[in-house]
Amino acid sequence: MDEKEKNMENKNGTPKGDGPKKSTKSIVLYVVYAVVAVILGVSLFTANDRTFSTDISWDKLEAILLSKDYEKIQVVNKEYAEVYIKKEASGKQEYADLFGKNTPGKVKEKVNEKVYYKYKIGDLDHFDRQLNELKEKTGESYLGSFENVTRNNGTWKQILGFAWPILLLVVFWILMSRMAARQMGGGGGGSIFGVGKSKAKMYDDKNQPNVTFKDVAGLAGAKEEVVEVVDFLKNPKRYTDLGGKIPKGVLLVGPPGTGKTLLAKAVAGEAHVPFFSMSGSDFVEMFVGVGASRVRDLFEEAKKKAPCIVFIDEIDAVGRARGRSGLSNANDERENTLNQLLTEMDGFSSGTNVIVLAATNRADVLDKALLRAGRFDRQIYVELPDIEERKAIFEVHMRGLKVCTDKEAEGYVDREFLAKQTPGFSGADIANVCNEAALCAARKNKKLIEKQDFLDAVDRIVGGLEKRTKILTDEEKKTIAYHESGHASVSWLLRWASPLVKVTIVPRGRALGAAWYLPEERQITTYEQMFDEIVSLMAGRASEEVVFGKISTGALNDMERATKMAQSLVVYYGMSPEIGNISYYDSTGQSDFNFTKPFSEKTAEKIDAEVKRIVEEAYSRARTLLTEHRGQLDELAGQLFEKEVLFREDLERIYGPRPWEEEQKQIEEQKQTEDTPTTEIPETAEDSELPESSDDTQTS
């Protein structure tokens, strides 16, 4: 570009091709035109309206005529009479309703031409009769006082008053139509106001997300695969030289809160390529064809910005399997949107360099055509973090927190301890724990966040807020104490039940009492382990029956969980000898829309009988254990009634250590001793040439 062209650009104010600025100028001009039109219309209606009038009745008019305070009386168009009061009579109290309280004696010039009383005549013959009656009463004729006037200047006001709203609507419609046409000229709309355009938010070099892979703790396997996707976009030649093709779609699948969206944001922060982010629900609209139009517009923009990444969060909102509802022509708009998405993903060539990232926690409901190779080539499972990953997640979320780091202090915050106390927590749950801990510390006016604050935060999230204001009678409190003591005692006495961490009878949330356990993290579970869990669940009601000889409604949640666990044993895992090694579990999710059971009525009766047998056996075993340890149960319940909160140390003081834990500890110590390497003499060159001895005594 030479100097002449630059000067022309500076002179004009905007460079060539600066479409948005021209569009903004046009809109401003239209707004100015509209404002001017409104001002002209208002001035048109108010220009001649400078008179002040007050409607009066015949009695008032008769009084004015008798007092002769009128200057003149005009009959306008034989419809109403205008009565003008004399200037010197305007200060009378009778005419204060017309001139006001401040005008007596100070009436403006020509006030009789501007201010008047208005009397609606109605029927002209009737008005004449009224004047004749007044003449007979007073002997004076008033007909000569009235002047007949004809006015035609209100016709145009009526016409404009009728046409003015229509004219405004026409101008507004033209303005909006031109704006819509300008938006449709951009390439994706197809309807007024651009509803068919994509709502995706684009990140580029100027507004990249500040999230990187360093901010994503855990998820080692998922992160490794996603890092490879980023490398595809940065160095595609490394793979294409070997004949490989860049994958078209990557689907992130996992429970809520495990970090799927965070992982996608990290991809946007690391890839340094345009990143389009959109939710699956943004495609769905009430207008027909809008969803498909938005899909087309999204992928057209992506092709222009290639290489780039398109991220669709909660894709199950638009990618649900077709025909799942069981009703014909049900939600055709969503299916049309899905068809367009399938077409766009399949239409990419190998050199397009556009990768689609999607996230969902309901992969079982997605359409099979969406999951086939060539569309979503990879499925990355983002699972709940294990203990090491939870430790790393705690370290990430504690970066901005002022925690106690003094190992000698009582409130020292140990990441490994917190990771052990939060089994089954997702990344979002851990972030919530850290935030709640900070709030708890601030509520107590602390300078640092301590260990107890994190434990209180875990209790707050799991059990709810303490409700010490809830009123309980001593009998209810004693029942709750024995109920929770039964749970704690049986879980401590059983081999495979989860050990107790804390038990309380302080109401939390909807629960009158609660117990916290530390479950063992395992990948597979045996029948004995699940049965012991059911026994510990039924121990609360069993304790009530053993002590009081009656049961209460407090075991509702326990029975619900125990029944579901027993049903899983029988129906899903095939652990019932009566039913056999048969599973009625449907991993595809198709059974969610069926109105029939996958088994016969006879089998259903057997399942019900087996579930009842398992639960009753568990209840009987819990009752037997509590009867055998009745003294210890009474001691534990008494302390819980007094202190309201007990910990693992209190239970161990009453029942003693769990024998299998001591055995496990001895085995681990022995294993560590065996794994400790002994001091060995380095091999010489000659020794390395000797044949190996069959009597190898080296320790590993």
C-alpha cells in the first residue's frame, strides 16, 4: 500500500473493506431519522394546542349567563360552546377551576382568547329550548350572545393521528429487515435477526483461555491422548508423511465433574489454533431448520479458520439416538440437527485439519452413527480420580489458598490425608471442598486454613449443614444414638465393611444422624464384601430392635440402599444361586425406553424372593453381632448421647483394634523388610563370565 492510498484512508476515516464500521454508521443514521420523525410528529400535534379549557354543565353555564361575566360565547360546528370569561372577572372564586389560584388579578393578555369553558351542546334543538326557558325566567334573550363558528383545521390531525402509528411500524420494519439482510449476507443466517447463525464462541491468539495442561491434575491417560491431538494440529506433517490421517472427532466420556470441559479448555490454551466452543443445547431452537442452519454455519466458519478445534459440550442434547422416544415424528427438529451434524463431520477431507471435541456423561444414549469410525474416531474415558490423582487435584486447587504448611502444627494440611478422606470425589467436588474450607476458616476469623476446616468442608458437602437448632426429645436423641452406634459397631466388627471415620447425632441436612466411613478403593468386589456392606446398613434398625424391642422410620435410607445393593447382586452381577449366572443389565441404555421387563413373571418372583432372603440374612447377622456385643454397644451409645460426635479412636478404645487390620499391617511390614535390598559386592569381569548358580540367594 503506497502513501497515496494511506492518505485516502485517513481522509475517509475508515480503510477500504471496513464493513462493520459502515454498518454501524447506517444503523446510527436510521436511529437519527427515527428520532427526528418522532419529534416532528409530536410538534405537529402540540403546535396549535395552546388553549386551556374546562368542561362545564348547564347549571354552570346558566350562572355565567346570569352574572354576565362572559366576554363572548362561540358555538363551534354546532357541537360545543366556548365560553370566554372577561379579564376583570377572572379573579373571582367561581372561576378558580379554570384560571387557577395564582391567576386572580394577574391574567395574561388576551386571556379571553386562550382560556375558556367548554359546554357540550349535544342536540342543538334541546340547547335552543334551554335558552328559551331561561328567557322566560329572566325576561332577557341570550340567543344573540352566541356566535356560530365553523372550524375545519382538525381534519388533518385526525388523518395524521390515524396514519402516524402505521408509518412508524413501516419504518421500523424496513430498518429491521435491512439489518437482518445485512446479517444474512454474512453467510449463515437464513432467517430474520440471524437466528440461524452459530452461537459458538471463538478463541484465537488474542483471547486464548488461560487454562493449560498444568492446571489439569490427574487424568494422565486422557491427557496423554488429548496432548496427541494438539500435536496433530501443531505438527501434522509428522503423521501425514507416514500416510496417517488426522482423527476427525474425539469424544470425552465420564461422570459429571471429572474435568471434561476443563480438559477441552486446556486444549484451547495449548493448541494455539482457533477454538470454537458451543453447547449442544445451543443448536436446539423452536424454529424449524434453525438447528441444522447453525450446524452448517459453525462448520463453515471452522473450515475458514482451519486448522482449528470445534468443541461441543453436552453433545447428548443434540446427539441422542434417533427413534428413542418411541413416538412417530417426535422432535423432528432435533433429529434434523443431528442429521446435519453427521453430514458435516463425514464431509471433512483428510486435509481439512478440523478436529471436533465433544463431551458427555451419557454416551449410552448417543446415536450409533455418531460414534462410528470416521466421525468420533476416539473415545476418551475420563473417570473419577484415584487417591494419587486426588492428591494432585488438591495441590492444584490449593495454589491460591493460604493453608497451614507447618508440619509441626496441629492444623497442618496434608494433601495425602485429604485424598484419603475423599474417596469417590470428582475434581469439581474437590474444588468445592477447597472453597468451602476457605469459607469455614474465614467464618472463624482465621488467618490460615487448617486441617479441621477441610474436614468440616467435607462434612458440609457430604452430609449437609449442621442443624443444632432442630429440637429433639431425649427419647428421640437416645434412639438416634443407638441407631448410629449400631452402624458404627457392626462396620467395625465385620471384615469387609468400611471402617468408621466419624459418627454424629447432630442433624445434618435431612438426616437426624450420620456416620462417615473410609471405603477401600478396589476395582472388583466380591459377594462377601457387598454382603458385609448390606449387614452394616441394616445394623441401625437391628440396634433399635435389640435395645428397645421396637423399630422406627429412621432406617428408610438404609433400607433403600440395602435393597438396591441386593437387587444388583441378583439381577446384574449373577451372584444368586437361585437365579444363576445371568445378568439383566443393559449397558446400551435401550431398556430405558421399554415398557416390559427382560425377564418373565416367574423369574421376577424368584428375584423378589432372593432379594428378600439376602436382606433378611443381613439383618439377622447384624442383630446377632449386636446381641453378642451388647455391653460395648451400650457404652458407645452412651458416649455418643453425651458428646454427640465420636471418632475412630473412641471406637477403637471400646472394641479394640480390628484383628485383620493388625494382620494386614504385619504382612506389609514383613513385605517391606523383604523388599529392602542388602549390600552386595559388585561383580568383577571374571565373575560375570562364570555360569549362574542354581542356589541363588540374592534378595530382590
